Amino acid sequence: GCQQANCSETLKEGMGLTPEGRRESRVCTVRVPINIALVKYWGKRDQTQNIPLNDSLSLTINSLHARTTLRVNYEIGTDSVKINGKSQTVTGSRYQRVFEEVRRWERKRKAGEVAEHPVSIQFEITSETNFPVSAGLASSAAGFAAIAECLQKIFGFTDSQKSQLARLGSGSAIRSIFGGLVRWRRGTQPNYEDSIAESFPSTHWPSLRALILVVDEGRKEYSSTDGMQRTVETSTLLERRIECCDVNIDKICAAFSNRDFSAMADMIMRDSNNFHAVCMDTSPPLMYLNDVSRTIIRLVHVYNEKNGSTVIAYTFDAGPNATLYLEEDTVQDFLDFATKQLRFAESAQTEVEEILGHKLDESVNN
Ligand code: DP6
């Protein structure tokens, strides 16, 4: 079965043959959550395999997920992918990269057997997300982790193969395979076998909350893939960032173990700001934050100052949307404070009120 508590699955299989002698199709449905990085993955040392330059750390956000169905037909046909009802281009896409890898593995496996039926495999994916896709909200992470999970169920792949497929789709997807606090190790082996994710033990922190502030639902200006490659090619600050990631991850994990929210929150904000500094150091610069994002940053710092300790943290991925981490007893007070402050804010007033009033999504890690 499914190794993570937050992933539900069903697998219908037809092992038999159809009256025409074809193998029956197999269908699998899973639900896999997104993850938001606390120490960001930014920069690859292998672009085709999505192998990172640095270790990264994330929290899996259970209530935001992709529900994905994969149907495998054993016949020749065109692969198809539909996300939230919209057909995606498959030719030349990451989906195709994943599908081709599976076909390659299956051909290799079949070569050793008496292949009654040649390896003709057609993939059909339909996926629904309960959050906006492509707005820097890690939709590809949930989506590709779900596809990898389905592929494992249907083809009986090992956990290592599942991780490889998720990563091939999107690097950050490798972390969504696990729940709680998850570290993706960059790996040192030449075959990348050890570039895998692992769950940090005892991550149950029931009062921990994540608030996602959807600042902009639109598509991002530069994809993470293109953005991080541009950073690798042009930023001199990136090298320094990479040197610090392991230490910062250790600090956050230690703070997490001690349930030391302030220490953890401080490191989360530092990594987010460091990451966006590196984005600004890219040429031309990657400007993922907008005025509303910066207003949120200011509000969080003012609130923490008013409190006398760090009780709330923000982090921003490759887009303007904020993820705030805080404990349950802070949520209402912060929202009241933010609403009141924003009423007096001169800039972006209506936009921000809309976010806080209607689009706020509260999520809980497990
Ligand atoms: C800023 O995993 O989307 O969200 O491997 O090219 O698909 P590819 O990139 P992707 O990058 C995520 C970048 C990030 C930080 C993170 O999630 O660690």
C-alpha cells in the first residue's frame, strides 16, 4: 500500500485479456499533497535528470492536493494529460520524459522474458487540483509525485524508481512522496541513486499551521526550471547560498525537534529572502515578488516585533504568493492585525483586502 498517511489510493486492475487478445487496461487513482520548501531547491547540476546543487527541506501541506488518475492501455496510441479539465501538450513535455522512461524500463524488463505482447503502452492522465496551478504553488510537485505513485502501483516499481520518476517530472516532486518535514539530499553518487528524499522522524506538531495567501493566480513569468538555470549561469551569490543550505537545514530540523518555533521561523524567512536575493542577482533579474508580497513581508515583521518574539514566518517560492507558518493560537490575531493594518495601507489596499477576505486558504500539516 501507500506509505504516506496523506495519500489515498485505489487500484483497479484487469490482469486478463480482452476478447481480442489484448491486455486489459489498468487504472490507478491517488491523492498527493503539495509541499512548500523551507530551504529552497534552486539550481541543478544535471538538467535532464533534475539533480540539485543543494539539499532542500520542505513541509508537506496535506489539505492542498492533486487527485490524479492514470490509465495504462496496452496498445499503440497517443498519450494524453488533462489537468483541471484542460488538455496539456504532451509532445516534448516533462510528461513525455516520464512516460518514455517507463517504456524504456518495461522494454528492458520484457527483453528478458518471452514477450507475448510487445511493449505497447499508452498513458492517459487526468488530474484535479484544489488550488491554482502554476502560480508558484508547487502544483507540479503534487502532480508528478501523484503520477509516480500511480506508475509504481501499476508497474510494481521500487521506491527508488518511484522517486526517480517523480524527480524526472519535477525536482520538488520528489519531496511530495513523503509527509511532514522532508529533506531532499542532493546525493553524491555518479548514478544519482542517492539523490532521494526522506521524512524527518517525529514531525507531528499539531498546532502548526500554514496560511497560503494567493496574491496572484496567474501563470508565473519565468518557470522555476528556466529561472534556476539562468541563476546557475549568471549569479555569483548562488555559490555562497549553496554553501549555507546544509547548515540551515540542520538548524531548522533542530528547532523543529525542540518545537522552538521562533528559531525555526527565523531561519525560514532568512532562506526565503536569501533565495530571492539570489533571484535578483540573476541577470536579467528574476523578480518573483510584487508589491503585495512585500507588504506581507513588512506586516509579518511588524507583527513579530509587536509580539516581542517571532511567532509567524513567511516564505515565497518562484512567485508572489506567500506561505505563512504559525501556530494555531496566532492565526486569528494575526488576521485581525493584518486586516486592520491594511485598511490604513496606502498601496495595494483593495488587492490585499481581497486576498485576506476571500482567498485565504488555511492548511495544516500532519
Ligand atoms: C522555488 O521543482 O518546479 O519552488 O525541477 O525544474 O521542475 P524543476 O523545478 P521545480 O522547482 C521548485 C523551486 C522552488 C523551491 C522548492 O520547491 O524547493
